[in-house]
Amino acid sequence: MPVEDRLRQGLEANATSFSPHGESRLAQVHHRRRRRTGAVTASLGVAAALLAAVVVQAVPGWSPRSTPPAAGDCSPVRGHTAPEEDSMDKRTIVAAATVAALASACDPAGGTSRNLTGDPEQGSSSTTVPTLPERGGWEREVTAKQGRELGVPARTVRRLAGDDGVLALGFKLQQGTFTIWTNDDAGRPTAWDYGGYTFERGHGLELTTVSDRCPSCTTTLTWHTIGGDVVFDSVHRTRYDALADWLWQGRWDYQAPS
Amino acid sequence: MRAAEQREYDWYFRASFGPVSRTVFLMVHDRELAEDITQEALYRMLRHWRTVSGYERPEAWVRRVAIRIAVRELQRRAARADKERLAQPVAYDDLPDPDVARAVAELAPMQRAAVVLFYWEDRPVHEIAEVLSVSESTVKQHLYRARHRLATLLGEGVSDHAR
């Protein structure tokens, strides 16, 4: 066996044996932040008190009470009038909105068996925006040749499409989340990517990944339907555009719910 | 930190902690240390959240910071006296593939990072170069040397198409 394959297998086996304790670490980070903020605030308070004491000592006859602030001297604090989300771009707002629904299901340990829950209205709240149904799903097959032609790295194509050069894919929308899955070596469906989704005007569909594949990445697709089938015409992703094109672009056959 | 910012940060934390700590774990082979390093990187992200949240990929920033901390830690450990290192043995046999872990541990810190990013994370060379702050040719050199060293250690061959 070439050392590259041996290495990939070994690293994957060793990495997946490790289950990090993300939640307890998150609590520790916030605790440390609060302690630091508290310490900084206390230091600033002490420094201000010392400075005031020095000023009082240095200027005879002056005391803080001798010059009370004017009644109208209440200028607003800079920055406090801006809306809270002003500093966030569209991507992060969408991510934050999706995350609120998915937070309980965002398991940092990764895996394929998590039970995602979300806002069922998220994908179909507006009558003016065309949507896809949350019943059933869509399936398709892509080939290694298509992947290579789109510029997907050869090793990624090999890993996904395997020896037969064919990759079977499934796609489903359910309760405000999307899932795209492939079959593993034993033929079992395995989630490839998942996260939240929103429909946009003009037959747009925006997917926000929460899986380990590409946390917070967004994929924007335009689509149209032929009967029950869906065709994704254009695909734009914040990373791995070629891979997203290979997986998503083209016609998906509708599969009615069983 | 405002509530909306904290929610957003928490989400990035949850999304990044697993993948980043696994990558770091493959480099340092110490579960506790891998989590500590990832936590440190994510804490730094929290301190610079106003800036980092404006980036296109905040998780890439965390990954870069974590890997740099891990490389420095490995360099520091390599510089320690042998006796001190022997006092903290790594339990390779607890891993599913101890041979690969042992072989990777024989590599120099930068080679380890390049190998893990290339073979585990599937990162392209230019991205690895950016993470490690070196040129692309340096990354290729690290990978070339690491591949040959690993082939010897694991008793495997090097395929022709490998870069």
C-alpha cells in the first residue's frame, strides 16, 4: 500500500477516536473572559482613583465638588446608538439566525447520527418566495470524470467516488435543515454535509453548513423544477467551489416519501 | 460582549472546537493538550472577536492560531532534555493506529503540521503555506521529506503521483 493511503487511513482512524469536550471548554473560555474583564475593570477603577487623588493633591483649592458638571453636559457615548447588528455582514446574520435554531443540535464531536431540530417555518414562511417541499428527497449520481473536469482535486475525487468512479448522493430538506448524504463503503447512507437553509427571491436557496466539513460556510444555489425533480443551475460556495459544483449542480431526481 | 455577539461566538466555538482539536491532536498526540491548545486559540478569538468576526472565515483564523501554538509547543518539547520527555510518555497503544501515530511523532514539528493538514484535512499546498507562514515550495519540501521518512518508518512505498 502506498504510504499516502496508509497515512490517510491511520490519521482518520486516530482522529475519529478522539471526542473533544467542547461544551465544558466553552464554559471555561467565558469564565476566563469574565475574570479578565473583571480584573481589567478593577485595575482601571484603581488607576482612576489614584489619578483623582493625585490631581486633588496637586491642585490646591480644587476638589471634584468645586466644579460640578453642567446640567446639559450629557453627550451620548460614541457607538452606542448604532444597531447591534450593524457590524455583522449578511453571512453572519444568516449564520446567527440559523444557529439559534440549530444550536442544540450542533455537536462539536461531529458524526452522522445527530437529530437536528429547527424552525419548521424557516424554509417556507413567505408566499412570494418559491420553495421546495420538505417531503421526500432527491437523489442523483455523479461521476469521477465530472469531478475532475470541474477541477476537484484528484485525491478528493478518488476518496469520494471510490474505485467504480460513481458517487451516489441524496438531498433532503426537513424542519428547516438540509442534509446531503453519500453512501459509505458498506452502502449505508452517511451525512456528508448539513445545516440550515433559507429560500431567497429569484429561486435562490442559501445553505449554511454547521457540519465539520466547513463550519459556517454558505452555499448559494439557484434552482428550477422539472416535475418533481429539482435542477440546481448555479452554485456559489465560500470555499471549495469546484467540489460544491460537482456535488450540487445539475438535476436531482425526486424521491417520494416512503 | 453583547448577547447577539456571544451567540455568534458560541456557535463558532462549537463548530470549530471538534475539527480543530482533532487536527491538533494528530500533531501532539495528547488529548488534554490538544483541547488546551484549541481552547487557547478560541479564547484569543474571543478577545479579538470584533475584528475576527468580520473576516470571511473566522474558523480559518482559529485553525491557524491553534496550529501555530501546537508547532511552538512541539518545538519546545523537542528542545527538552530526554529524561524530561520520558517522564511524560505518550500512550500510542490507546490509538486505533499506533504505528501511524508513532511514525508521525518522529517527524519535525513543521513536517507534522504539513502532513496532518495535507493528508487529514485535505488542504491544498497554498493554504498550508499560509497557515504555517512559509512558502509553497517549503511546504512541498516538508511533505516530500515527511513522505519518505514515513515510508521508511511504516515499511510502505511512495506512489508515483504523490507531489
